[in-house]
Amino acid sequence: MGMLLETINDPADLRRLPRTQLAPVAEELRAYVLESVARTGGHLSSNLGTVELTIALHYVFNTPHDRIVWDVGHQTYPHKILTGRRERMASLRQLGGLAGFPQRAESEYDAFGTAHSSTSISAALGMAVAAKQKGEQRHCIAVIGDGAMSAGMAFEALNNAGVLETDILVILNDNDMSISPPVGALNRYLAQLMSGRFYAATKELGKNVLKVAPPLFELAKRFEEHAKGMVVPATLFEKFGFNYVGPIDGHDLDSLIPTLQNVKQLKGPQFLHVVTKKGQGYKLAEADPVAYHGPGKFDPAVGLVKPATQPKPTFTQVFGQWLCDMAAQDHRLVGITPAMREGSGMLEFHQRFPDRYHDVGIAEQHAVTFAAGLACEGMKPVVAIYSTFLQRAYDQLIHDVALQKLPVVFALDRAGLVGADGPTHAGAYDIPYLRCVPNVSIACPADENECRKLLTTAYQQDHPVAVRYPRGAGAGVAVEPGLQSLPFGRGEVRRQGRSVAVLAFGTLLYPALQAAERLDASVANMRWAKPLDKELLLQLAASHDALVTVEEGAIMGGAGSAVLEALQAAGVVKPVLQLGLRDEYAPHGDPARLLSLQGLDAAGIEASIRARFGELVAHAAPSLKVVG
């Protein structure tokens, strides 16, 4: 670690440094981010891109009194390092360690918890209005990326902010374009000129003088817009009521600091356009920012290395292969993703079927209604979306897809716990929130092979179907080629035992089978949370003394609740133990460890069943060791 960085334990220390020392701080900070992410894994490209911007913000503004809201927040490692958490970076994204995103409970410098995109402007605006109402002088800043600006929520907030006349600063961190040097130099001068008080005062004075002569006023206004339009992007943000400044080079502290100091003096909504480069300062990440977006542990001197042994295919890869195979067979298939091409496994599909691939940007609501429109016209849309992101399009799911009974397939990736990303990304709620919507079915494959078959089954239906599968690999079951389907709404018995029957929904079938071996319990692979296989359920209820439901999803309103409702409706009284995710937010950490803490590994399932139905199960085998 560099000498300067060691002396910075909070932003007040940073603000005491002369400006000439900020460039060396940036060098040390960038090196520290690279070293620490290489040791722990985490987001890299985005963090290397915000080093200078982070330094400039904490240098110019009086944090934590002034509020900074980082959109998404996967670019806040430099912010965490400068705000007293440097020594804890070794614990990043591990159980009990630093979160990978801002968290209010973690630090007073984390003004707002983020991890989903496009919330920053709304939150910062709320803070600015609160400060105004309380008579407090404070700056509220939203830092938002160009990807997050594609979401409707960002524009809703801009639209509102422009008329409220509050002192809010929106910084667009644009890493999708590059400035050539001559334009950069010109822009630096213009940005400082246009963010200065002289320009603002002259503009106001000019308006007042010219208002007496309206035609001249119009002419001057048009000239000003065109003069700015020649050197900066169109006046879109000015139309929202913001004073637009930029674009400026986000890696040039001599450009960032004077501009921020100028903007800080201005009243009303300000919009600063900053251009940065993902992976800045680390050549391998600059060359391939996608590969270095969220790497695991690696050696910075070597870069990312392909593993010697081929890892088990992930559920995401199984989906990607199925999508290509189904598209080759059915020309009506259209693939849709809200900005998660790599994450959802759609790279090959995009390459092979570019005309049928649609990345709609970070716009989940639009993605779902767009799919509904396609389905109306006889297309077969497949929406690849994380469970946690479909939450953002709930009304569209109900109103635009389900109500009209349109055959849209939702490939729900990241169902259940996600590990290092933590509670913001966990797919804990999809069974409860989908199950209560008429016309929607929910498939819960137990392994990779079943996932492929249930995707085909879902595709063959004439109504909306969600297929939920977890992050990463499953049991490692070989995937059969071809496009076979499984019976709709039907489960299967996988183990015949004695008094207790375990009804497993999804990948927890395998730990349930392990536990059942030691308990001599029956196990059913239910496959569908809706429609429930009631025939199988009632058979099991009739032939067993007690039932246990197991799911990697919220217990409240989940598949276990569906079982209780079905038994109640049939007038069957039977003791039922529901196992799943408890009514709490699971922290970030190793996925296997998190499952064991929830009691959802084999040992935990066995222990819960023994605790509730000890007199009904086999006692011959010694209990598995419970971890946690």
C-alpha cells in the first residue's frame, strides 16, 4: 500500500492534502483496488473507472454531511477505502465482512443502500427536498452510469427534479464513449466556463434584459442552445430543467475538481456529464472490461486464467444452450434480456440469431410488456431475467402478460440465495409473488437436465410460465440433447420410505435425498410450485404420517404454503413442516455456508425433521454433523 493512502482514514484526511498530492493518491488507490479485488474477487472494471471521480467528490464535498448516492453501487470500492474501511477490504463480500454494495448500516458515508440500478436520482432528490424542508444546507449528489440512465425510473426522477428547484447534482458517469484529446481539452475549458458563476449570472442577466424584447430573447436562447450543442450532447437534460455541464474527462483531476467546485456554488438542479473508462489503469481490464466486470480471485500480473479442468455447466449455460437449440427449431422464438446478456447466458444466442435477440437496456418493465406485444402477434418470447429483477416489473407481469394469458416464458436465473452479492440480489420471493397471479405457472427444476426439459415444457404452453433455477452449477447431472419435455404440472417419487414424506421443490431435492437416506423418509421431486401435483400430494398424505416441504425460497407464501392450502381444500389434516428461507434478509457470503445457516443443507434438513418428527423417523444412523 502507498504511503499517502495509509494516512487517509476518512475523507477529512483527504481534504487536508494539497491538490498536487491527489494524483499520487489516485495511483495508490487504483493499485490497492486491483490488489484487494484480485485477492477476494468482486467487481473490478467499474471500480477502476471511478477512482478519480471518487477522490474529487470527497475532496470537494463535505461528506458525510453532503450526501452521495451511488447508483447500483458496484463501483464504490474506492469510496469504501477512503471512508475508513480500507483495512476491511480483505473481508469483501464474505460472511460478516464488507458488503459489495453501499449499505446504510455499514457506514454513515453510505447515504443510501443500492445494488439495483437507476434508483439514485430519486433517492438523492428525496434527500434534497428533506434538507430544504428542514432548512439544512447540504449538497445531495447522485452518481449514475450511462447504463442505468436507460431505465425509466431515472427519467421519472429527472422529470420531477427539474420542477422542484432543489439543489441536486446528478453526475452521469459515462463509460460508453471516449473523448479524443482535442475535444477533451476544449470541453475542459467549456465545462469550467459553463459551470462558473460568471456564465450563470450572465445567462440570468441576459434573460431579464432580453425579456423586454421577446424576439431577441428567442434568438439568444436558440443561439445559446446551438452554441452549447456544437460542443456538448444535445440539450436533452436542459429540457428537464437541469443546467447541463460537460462532458469532461473523469480521469483528469485538474478538470474534475474545478468543475465540481464551480457546480457546488450554483443553485437549482445541476447535471454534470463525466466520461470515464472501465478498467482504467489496468491494461487487461481496459481491453476486456466485461471479463473483468466481476472476476473471482486472480493474479493481477497474469490476469484471468481458464481453469485446467472443465467446470460443471451452470444452469445459466444450460439455459443458453437450450435457447439456441429451441430457436433453431422454431423461428418464432425471440430472446429478450434487460441488459444481462452475459449474466443470463445469451452470448451465443446473440451471435447466432442477432435478428431475434433484444437487449432492451436496464428496463425490466419495458422488457416484460415488449414481450407481451410480441406474444400478441404470434411470436414466442423468452424473457431471460434474474428473479430479483423481475420484481421490478411486477405490474407488467400481472397486467400485460398474465391478465391477457400471453405465452411468455420467464427464465428466472439466480433463484434462491446468490452468495456474495447478498440480499439485494437474492431470488427469495419469486414463488410467493408469482404463485398468487392467475394464469401463471412455476416450474422448479431439480437439476441441469430437468431444467432443459422444463424449459421445453414451459415453451409448449399457451400461457405464461416461469422456470426458476439458481446461480451456478447444480448436482452435475448430464444434460440430454434434444428438446424433450416433461408432463405439465406433474411430480415424481424419487425415494420410497416410511412415515415421513419430503416434498422437494427445485435443487434442494438432492440434500433432501441425502437426509432422507438417514431418516428412511420418502422423497418426492415436485417439479411444479404451480400447478401443484395435487394427486401426488394426496397420495403421499394418505400413505405417510407427516409431510415436509423443502424450497430455496421464502417460506411465507411459498410452495410449502401451496401444499397447506391444497391439503386444507381437500379436508386433509396432516402435520406439515415447512423448510425454506426464513422471514429475514440472508447476508452476503459463501452460498453453501448461507444454505447451512438457513438449515437447508442435508444436515440441516435432517436436524429439522428429527426435531419435529423424531418419533417417526429412523434412529439407526448417527446424525449428520450440523454446520453453523
